[in-house]
Amino acid sequence: LPAFSRNEMLPFISGEGWEEPDLVIVSAGYDALAVDPLAQVELDPEDFATMTREILTHLGHGRVVFGLEGGYHLDGISEAFAMTVDECIKFVREKELG
């Protein structure tokens, strides 16, 4: 991930005092895309797929809700959102197959 590493992301969901929640709600700000006209975070759609996979794998369960909360480039949002959903589907299928 160009803007941050796994080590920077995962402490938020595993640090001291962390207890595994029944449900995780992610505010998925697709305005972090490099193609977004307002933000300057420079993420690619693949980065959202990677973050999704990291969160799901780290938690070990699929009880995660992704809420769309930002983004102003419709094609970019569509691609990144599709990659997010694809990772969720892959995760659930892998869990079902054991």
C-alpha cells in the first residue's frame, strides 16, 4: 500500500486493550483514490482490495460492514467498490470451503 503499511493499519484493530468485536463497521472513503479530484491520498482500487483482505484475515470472521462515505470520481468508486466486494466474497467462500 503506498500511503501506509500493514503495520500502520493493523494496530488500530489489534492494539492494547483490543477485544474482538461482534461486528466491525468500516467507513470506506473512496475519496482516497488517486483519481479523485479532491483528495490527494493516491490509493489505487487494488489498495482497497488489499486493505479489505487484511482486515478480514486479521479479524478471522466476516462480520464487517463497509459503508460508502466519500469519493467524487464515479468510475474510480465503482472499480474500488467492486474490488472491495470481490475480496469479501472470496473470504466468505474460503471460509465455507475450510
